[in-house]
Amino acid sequence: MGDSSTGTRVFVNSHEVHEDWLKLTPRQQEILTNVVRGLSNREIASAIHVTEQTVKDHLHNIYAKLGVKNRTQLVTRIFRLQI
């Protein structure tokens, strides 16, 4: 996928976001936001009232949608894209 200088400019509530953000469900966006904040899977699960396995399942789907293999690549991609 391209960097933030390519692709369509997308705005959500007057804020520009990368089009990859829109590939994610609202729950996946919530989980991703918590990952970027540095929360563990267990902490995310507790915060959003789901099991840790559910968080892991969502992360697996996020990785697939954004073309990354792990949490480190995910966070690196997010900061590079400035989602």
C-alpha cells in the first residue's frame, strides 16, 4: 500500500484520515486506537468489555486489512500513515 502522500484524501468529522482507516470497522478502529496508546491485549479487552481472544481476533483481521504481520509493523504503519 502507498504512503500518506498517495491515494484519496478522506475526511472524518473535519479531520483528514488515511483511506486505510476507513477499511476498519468501528470496533477495529477502537482497538487500533488502544494499541497505539500502548495498551496490552488484556487491557484493551478489559476497557471494551470483551475477551482477550476477541481482541486477538480483531487484531488478526486488522493485520490482514492493513497488510502487516504483527503489532510492531502495525504501529509503525500507523505512525507513518498518520491515521
